[in-house]
Amino acid sequence: MEVYVMGGEVAVIGLLAYFVPTLIALLRGHDNTFAIFLTNLLLGWTFIGWVIAFIWSFTAIRRRVRA
């Protein structure tokens, strides 16, 4: 059985993998989602930049207390 994968599908999967930190920040409602996105976009090509954005996306989220 042969599996054929088109180049466009590989590109989409690659982009999704590249922007995992941004997607995590969006799903968690992180306060710094845009900053994480910029870090991911501009420094994610370096593995260290991607790891920093990934860890940052999991950091604590401040919840505002309503008075």
C-alpha cells in the first residue's frame, strides 16, 4: 500500500506544527498571545525561539477578579 501526500498538505501540516505555541496561547486565552505570536513568527525558525514561545504559551494566565 502506497501513501501519496501532496506538497500543499505537507506545507499546511508544517505551518500548523510551526505555530503550535501560538495556537496553544489562543486556545488558553493567554494575555500575551500577540507577543507569543510575534516571538513564534520572528524567532521560531531558531529552535530556541520556538521552545521559548512554546513554554511561554503554557505559563500561568492571570484571571481578573471581579469586585
